[in-house]
Amino acid sequence: MAGIRNGRPYRRLVAAQKALGLPCWRCGHNIPANVDGTRHPLAFTLDHLIPLSRGGSLLDPANARSAHRRCNSARGNRPDPVRQARAPMRW
């Protein structure tokens, strides 16, 4: 798998996801277009809904999400927790 993230299909997927201009799927804030630095915490990164280390597909557009670098890094390889609706409190 070494070098596959530098391949043309992956770069094409990243460019297509970035062109959508979607907000970060983790925090919901916009990703600034003028931040091109790869080290900047608000820079665009391609995050995978199902982490690659847990069997997610690298090139599947349905598994691709837009994220800030800091949001993607903070998540690591943990799957997104399923948020269950809470029952209303009974007084």
C-alpha cells in the first residue's frame, strides 16, 4: 500500500472532494479555501468514514469526507460513534 496515496486515482478523489466545498464533517465549520499549507490545522484533508485500518476503502467516494487536519488527526482511527437519540427526561 506504500505510495498508493500519491497515485492519480487518490489525488483525483481528493480534488473532487475538495471542489465540493463541503464543511468539515466532524465539527461542521467551513474549511478555508485560502489555507493551502499541509501543516496548518485548518487545512483540508480527506477523511475516511470507515478508517482504512478497519477495512475502509481508500478510493471509494462514499467513504470520503472533508475534514480539517486537526479534526482528522484528533479522530485517529476510531470509528465515528453512533449517536443514539436520548429519551426525554420524565419529571
